[in-house]
Amino acid sequence: MADTAIIKDIGNTIQHLLRQNITELSQEDAIIFDSPGEIDESTVTRLSAFLYYIKENTFQRNTSPSFPEMTLKQFPPLVLDLYYIFVPYAQSREIEFIIIEKLMKTFNDSAVLRGDVLQGNLSETGNDVLRIEPYSLSLDDLNKLWSIFPNKAFKLSKTYIVTPVRIPSDISEVVTRVSEKVIDTSFKG
């Protein structure tokens, strides 16, 4: 299988979708993938879309192999869930409120990503349907998450999961398929 950049393509899809729906983030560099711990809180309006956790989707682990050709068996893909935290930065809290509200509305209205929204090679790699689901953290878990960003005060943020993300296997094998069965019905007695 050719080299893929599926996680990067998902980031580009999120960036493209948000840029289309949040006018405050229409500038080229307004949506970034840096950790909130790395962001200089300047007066520039931007949104951090930080991928903070990747987990194997155990519910789809036992997927059957596929047969893209009659004699070729393709091993199942690695299926992942991507956990993002979205943090708006702006000159005022009001603009941050507007950005987070529009982000939540966009993901509510586009909870299933498919078709022209998908960027890069997502459709060709088996990622033709992706879901964006809200992921609610308890206050304790949210504090723990923010504690990994040293010297950064808690900010308004929202977490989401992108699932199921399929990373195709590079393993395939040639197989011989049964195409005809001969049954001898003659009696030898």
C-alpha cells in the first residue's frame, strides 16, 4: 500500500469545514494544530484543534479481511478514534464565545463527514464516512487534561472524537478460491 497521511487528511478536513463555517477563522493560519501549551496568546484570533489522544477502536478490531480482487485477501485495517480539544483564542471573551458556539453548531450540523467535505485520500483509504462526536469530560478530567499544559490557565474548550478512522493494512496475500466442485456420484461396490 502506498504511503498514506490519513490523520493529516482528517486534520485538513476539520480545518476546511471550520474555515467554511466560522467567518472569524477564515484566515489561512487561523486554525492550527498546536497544543494549547505551545500557543502564544497574542491578539490574533485563532483556534487550536489539538489532537491529544489516539485510541484503538476495540469494537471494530475483529473486522474480517476484504477481497479487493478474486485472488487477493487484504488484511483488516487498524481502526482508531481521534480525540481533539478545540480552544479558541481572541482579543475578547465574546469573540471566543462566538467561535466555540459556531464550532459546536458546525459539528452538530456536520456530525457525519462524507463526500466533498473529505480532503486528501480519505475516501480512497476506506474513510468515506467519519463521525464527529462530542466527548464530554468530567470537570476533574478536564482539569487533568489542562494540567499537561504547563503555565497555561484553563480556557474555554470543547472536546470531540473523530471515529472510525481506518488505517489500511499493508499485509495482503494471494489466495486460491474454490470456483468449481466436482462430486463423484458413481457407486463402486
